[in-house]
Amino acid sequence: MFNALVVEKDEESGKTSASVKQISVGDLPEAEVLVSVEYSTVNYKDGLCIGPGGGLVRKYPHVPGIDFAGTVEKSSDERYKPGDKVVLTGWRVGEAHWGGYAQKARVKADWLVPLPGGLSTRQAMAVGTAGFTAMLAVMALEDHGLRPGHGPVLVTGAAGGVGSVATALLAALGHEVAAVTGRPETADYLRGLGATQIVPREELNETVKRPLESETWAGCVDAVGGAMLARVLGQMKYGASVAAVGLAGGAGLPATVIPFLLRGVNLLGVDSVLQPYANRLRAWERIARDLPMDKLEAMIVPATLDDLPRLGAEILKGQVRGRVVVDVNG
């Protein structure tokens, strides 16, 4: 028997509740690789799955946790053997398939990647899905021509998980980083990650009638979407790109096509869930090489399975800063 955060649903009321319970390996879904989980983390999707489900959970009882890192215990796939260190992000694990909020998880071999050299399982989950997504966004901007010296790179939702890692990565790669936040108390935290400019959220939250403004940003990692993304598109330099990774500010996009037509601006969609294996490896290798571990350490908020119901509610309210690292054995 081992511990897991189990979410259950009352069929009569439709309400869900989450608590730490003991389950067995036999309760886990069938798959090729059994992993002894060491660490997981907390993402916005986790908050939805711990709470009302947000339409992500298919059936109850359910074990959330959309990412984890640990050690292979058993494997029927020749790619992995007992003792191998592995990382999992995406593939709807923690949503449609039981996830990482347990001391053991059983998943498909195709969903795993080897832990890159130089990273511990704890550091891998300080990165987690949020940091993995941030790296994919930075790689997308680089693939579309972004280089240090081109000008300031904007990061929206900068104090969140994706934004924190994107800020640290971009600064470490030599970029001037402008961090957007609606929480003034996070300014010192963001400067510590390498931001050279703090942009109050209200400066970009208003929609304007002008489709184009002054050319300001050489690139952007956008975790907000909505009206802010529309505004930012009109402020991009000629030929610059925005990597869209989230919708904290809404799924709508009240924009015009003018920035695309007159300035050649690129809007790049970044998906981390179904990312192909080769690009996953590339991203994790870049993380191990380019992300300053002291900056990563500064983002970490430690937690245990018992903390997850509270943290799940807090992240849905935008009250979680940095990267929560969940010690499932703590």
C-alpha cells in the first residue's frame, strides 16, 4: 500500500473532494512502466483536476498530477529498466490517466523521457510542465530568429510558473527581459530571476483602438492571452514573434490582422502535451544546459501531498508564485 491524493465525486450532489488515501499497485491503470514517484508539482490544470475537474477528468475516483519525476521500478518495455531516472509531462496524464500525486504511477513507455544528466528529480519537477513549456516557447522564438541584442523580450504572467522559468531562461541566454505582473510585491523576485524591467499589468490590460503602436518588443512569451495578447501584438517589432502558451486572461483574442500584415509579426502556438519525443529531448537537454540552477532554486516552494487541496484552490485564484515542488514521500 502507498499514499496517493484521491479525488472522489459525489454522484448525487456532483461535488468533488480530495484527500490522501492508501491505494495499491493493483489499483493503478495498466501500462508498461511502473515508476516510484519522487516529486511532482502544481500546475493550473492540477488545480482544476483537484477541484471541480474543469471538464478534464473523465472518471472518478481519480489521481491528479500532470507531471512527475522518479525511478523506474518495473518495465515491460526494453527502453527502460529498473533504476532508470525518468520524467513525465503531458499526454493527458493526471487528467484522463492517473497521474503523479502518488508514491507510484504506472504509465506508457512512450510518455516518458530519460532524466537529463545534471538534473535531479527534484530539479526536474521545479522545472515541471511549466518550465518545459517555457523552454519550448523560448526555442520557438529562437527558431523564428530571436537573438540576444535584438531588443527587450516581454514575458506576461511573469510571476507564475511558466513566466518565472521563461524570465530566468531568457536572462541567462543574454536577453533583456521585461516582466509583466499584476502583483507589485513580486517585483524583487522577478528582478532576482533576471528581469531588467517590471511592467505593471494595467499598462497592457486596456484594449486600444489603434491596431499598431510603437515597435517595442523583440519577442514575447505570453501566458495570458485575451486582451493583453491583442495589445502586445500591436507593440511587436517588425518580424518579431509571440509564443502563446496560456490563457490566464481569457481565450478570446480581440485583435486585428494588421500586425501580421504590416509588420510581419508571428503568433506561435506552443503545446507541451503532445510534443514529439525528439523535441522533448531537445527541450530537456536545453533546460539542463541553459537554466541557472540557483535561479531555479529561488523559485521553489516545497509541498507534500497533504498540501495539495489548498494549493489546488490557490493556483486557480492566481495566488501561487514560482514553482511548487511536491515531495510525494514527504
